[in-house]
Amino acid sequence: MRITIEQLEDFNDVEINIKCHSVDERLENLISTIRLYGSSISGRKDNKTYFLKLEDILYFDTVDEKVFIYTLDSVYETNLKLYALEERFEGTSIIRVSKSIILNLMKVESVSPLLNGKIEAELQNGEKIIISRQYVSRLRQKLDF
């Protein structure tokens, strides 16, 4: 792989061009990471609104019809619904893994099979998330296992 970087004084944005023979799994993962770069989402905590970088988010969870954003050190609330988040981050490492959870795969440390076809994902902070049977095939596709 060759990386070429051009710094142009009159260029105000970042443009990434990928030239390849074919798009494989590793390249798809790289593209997913690039898509997350610079993106943010707003979340509320203690009557303040924060702008969270997507690469800092572990997962989204719904509790009592409210959607919460979990990071390594905090929990925020958002007005967005899970289906809207799922659509917004399609093609990235953020995928739905159960009826109430959307997970950032870049924050998964390991996965292990459970009984009944479910999978347990251990996150970088040690927290464990259960991936429902219904979503296991999607996860297997993304992780190629």
C-alpha cells in the first residue's frame, strides 16, 4: 500500500481518493473508519449539549423509549431514534446488534459464542454486550468470521 499526502494552501477541506484493483474486507474496514473520522453527534447530559466524536462512542442503547449514547467515561441522551442512527451510519463500523442496541465495532475487544446462537462482545472498557441471534449473520459479515 502506498500513501500520498498533498498539502495545499488553497484547499480548505480533506479529500481522500482510494485507487485499488478491488475492494476487499480490509479496505472496507479502512473506508468505514475514514467515514467515522470527523463525524459527530450531539448528546445531552446535566442540561448541557455535547458534541461527541463517533470514534469515541461505544454503543447506543434504548431504555424506556429513550436513546442513550455510551462512551468510555460517560452516558448521554439523544433525541434520535435507533432506526435513524442505523440509517445515518450505514456503511460504517456502527451496526445494530439487537432490538435495542447499536454497537461501534471499532470498540469491540473480543467476541465469543454463547448458547442459543447468540454472541457476547466484550468492549474496550470491559463491558459486555449480547448480540441477538437475529443480528449474528450481519456481525459475521462485518467481521468476516
